[in-house]
Amino acid sequence: MRILVTGGAGFIGSHLCERLLNDGNTVYCWDNFNDYYDPNLKRKNLASALKNPRFFLFEQDILDLPALHNFFENHHPKLSCIWLQGQESVLRYNSRFCTNK
């Protein structure tokens, strides 16, 4: 399975990425490495995953809509998403994309 993990460099996200890789999945990690949490700590969190050929890191802001659109054009279909980025404004802004209408 191919899985996108947003906020994948944080504590929970990096552990989830490791588990998904260990289960044989291809993982796309999207994180902007802002200073809300120490970016150096986030990089350490991903040290092991970065050695895996089924791990792809996208160091971009999820609010960059052209980059997000480009990502989905190139990596969709059959891509599961796990949405973990945690800053409240990002969650509120992107919640409109997660509704079933």
C-alpha cells in the first residue's frame, strides 16, 4: 500500500512511518519542518526511515496548494492518507478538503 503521512516527522508521525515501512508499505512523509517543534529533532526522528528505499520525504508546507496538487497528480490513485500535522490553523484550514459532500 502507498500511504501519505502529513506531519510525519514529529514523534507520533515518525513512529507511524517506521511501522508502516516495517509492514512493507511505501510511505510518503510530508512535513514543513517549521520551528513549532525543533526541526533537528524531527530530522533525527526520520534518520532510520530515510535509509529505506520505500520512504519519500516531502519537505513542504501542506498549505502550499500548488505543491499539494502536484503531489496528488503524481502519486494518486490508490493512495491512503494519514493526516497528523497538528497546528490548529492548518487543521481548520484543510478540514474543508476532508468532508464527504
